[in-house]
Amino acid sequence: MLFKPDSTDDENSTAPRKRSLVSRVLGRMVSLLITLVILGGLGYLGWLAFQPKQNGGGGRGAGARPDLPVPVLAATPQVHDVPVYLDGVGSVRALNTVIVRSQVDGKLLKVNFVEGQDVKKNDVLGEIDPAIYQAQYDQAVATKAKDEALLANQKIDLARYEQLAATNAGSKQQADTQRALVAQQEAIIKADQAQIDNARTTLGYTKIVAPIAGRAGLRQVDQGNIIHASDTTGLVILTQLQPIAVWFSLPQQQIMRVNAAAAKGQLAVDVFGNDGVTVIDTGKLTGIDNQVDPTTGTLKLKAELPNASYQLWPGQFVNVRLKVETLPQAIVVPTSAVQRGPAGTFSYVIGADNIATAKPVTVTQQNEHEAVIASGLTTSDRVVTTGFANLADGSRVVVGKDDGPPAADLAPRKRSRNPDGKNPDSKRGAQGDGSSKDQGKDQGKDQGKDLGKDGQPDGQGKNGGHRGQREHSEGDQKGQTGPAPAPATGGEASGGAPKAQP
């Protein structure tokens, strides 16, 4: 049998459902409203925090006040002649290098130089046994003497034959034949003289002389060895160090500039030392290569320097600068005064009312210290050199005095102590970091006690005490800002570490 539900029961069951749905919708709306309020508050706080940065724009710091002048340092442009240099990297080479070889074969009897010695031209560096070559010379001299005696006899015979032929007592043919024999003998004597000269020269080669003035290198052949003219190593290598040569390279874009400067006169070349700042020698440009190296795109140049102090050595790499011209009466400012922006280079110029104004400038050249200004500044201007952090166009500035850079301490200063021997900073360090001191002391004591309670031998208990003492001292050192105080007494350190019971 089916029963139809009563309508009153349905209304009673749906009423609670509607009330719960309404309450959930209202709860969501309230939470959404609260969230919007929180987000709006956070946005307002962020806007307030960002507002000072917007007002202080144009290069000012976040904490800078726009009504306060910016402290800066300033300088006045100077006018003087400025040399123009081209920088390059090169290597030092000996102006002349000679491998001293023997020109004859023989036994090396003497070596008359010391390795690394400066020798002069025609100094005897070594001597070869001359016995064989002296005998050849004597033989040539004797042959000439024999031929000269024969020539004298032939000349006497010629005089007789000419007298007989003149009186028709003798044949003219015989006189002519004798005259030819005399001429032949004179030619033989000239050949003998040539043999003598050859033998004398060969004999002179037994003394090995220095062809140039320079410095001797390491000896290649020791005394007593047989030396040959065909030896490739030779006896020694001589290098000319005074003057000395420097080969360096410049980019191929500078060829026209160097050629134009070289056509006007001699160009000066400076060589820097190991620090790259000090000029150790100055010479002249002596040669320009006739072609560009295609592998590097550079042009080789050669300079000659006096090298009076032997600061340049063959094979050494050096920095070189070539002076190509001089800019007369150029306006020069410190390099720090030139700033770079999106529109190019500019400088802050201080007006009469101490207002800094950015002016565009044209820079001809600059280095680490100064910049040459082609246009944009005059000698009456004042340009800012230091203090750009809070500076902007139109800012008011206050110009300070440049007393030079502060001298840096080579070592920490010694901290003074009170007359009673205590460090005044140690008290502050003990008060500020006393927790670390107490922590080290308690940790040492606890470790000593734990080792003793664990039933370790007596020695281990002592070690625990000593370990606690070490950590106690470390805690003292960490807790102090000044020098370490006097070490703790042994009784205090060992008192916190009882001996372990057996």
C-alpha cells in the first residue's frame, strides 16, 4: 500500500537546507571582502614605500634628500701640449748576433774569454795550434826567395844579351827570349807573394777574434778539443746589447698615421718596465716593415735603444709606445670627469650658484689619468671629478677639498691597554659575547663529567677535562673583541672535570 508524503514534512526538511546554503554564500562573500581589504592595504603601503624613490629620481640614492647639496670634488681644465702615443707589444732582440766559428781546423789550445763577459771588437777569443799553418807560411816565403834569386840571375843575362845584340855580336832573338824569361819569372814571384799572403791569412785564422763588440754567451767548445771550420755551433755566440733593438707590432689601421708621422721626422719610442708604467729606456724608430702580416693583421716596426743600464735583454717581451704627434695647447681634464651616457660622453659643470649641469663633450683621446677635450669645455669651467652616486642634472653641490688619498695602514694598529694591564675592549667583548664564553666553559665541563661517568679510565677523565679546558679557552677567544686576556688558572679548568671512578 502506497502512502503519499505530507507536504508539511517536505517544507520542514528543505528549510534547513536553504538556510545552510545562504550562510555559506554569505561566508564566502565576507572572506572575499576581507581579502580585498588586505590586498588594498598592502598595495597602499607599497605605493607609499615607492613614492620617495620616484621623487628622488635622476641618479639620487634611495635615502638622499633632494633639498641637501651633494658633496663632490671638482677640477679646472688645464691647457698644455699633449703627446699622442700608439701602444704596442714587442720583443727585445740583439742589434747584431754573431756565431763565432773557426775558419781552420785544429786543436783548440786556449780559450781567452769568460762566459757572460763583455768583449771588444778584434779581441782574441780562442787560439788554435798554428804549427801546420806556420810551416806552410814559411814554405811560401822560401819559395819566393828562391824565385827572386833566379830572377836576379835572369836579369843579368838579359843585360848581357842586350849589349851583344846592340854591337851585332850576339843574336837579337836570344835577347828577346831572355827578356821573356825575365817577365815569366816576375810573374812567378807575384804568384809566390800570393801564396805567402794566403799562408799568412790562414795562419792568422788560428787566432779566433771577436768580429763585433758584444757580450759572450756560453762556451760551445772546451779547451783541448779539435775544432773544425764546418762546425755549426761554433765557439761562442756574441750578442750586441748596446745599442739594442726592439721589434713591435701595431694594427694595420695605423699604417697611414705612422707613415705620415715618419715622413716629418724621427719618431721617439718608449719602452716600459715590468710594472707597465715606468719608462726604462727611450730610443728612435729605425725601420718599418714593407708588408702586413696576414695572420695577425699587424705591421712590424723596429726601434733602436741605447740600453745604457742593460735593463733590456734579448728575448724579453715589453710594452712599447710610439710617439706620432703632439697636440698643441689642448684642453685637458681628469679622466674621471668624463662620463658616458646613452647620448654619448658628458661632464658635470658647476655653475656660479653651485648647480651641476650636464654638458656634452667631445673627447679626442684619453688614458688612465687625463682626457683631451676637443669641444664642450673651457678653462673657466669647473667639472666634477668625484661624487657621481647622488648627482643629477640640476643638483646643488658642495665642493670639497682633495687632500690626497688616505694612507693605508700596513698592519693593524696596536691596541692600547689600561695601566692595570687590562684591555678596555675585553670587558665589552666579554659582556657582548659572554654566552659563547660560558658555553665553551660549560661544554668542557660537561664533556669531562660525561667521560668520567661512563666508566672510562682515569686518563680518559683527565682528557675530558683538558678538552673542556681547550674549548673553554676557545670560547673566551670568540667572546672577546680585543686581545686575548690572561689564560685561566689550572685549578679553574681542571675543577670541572672530575676523575672517572674505576
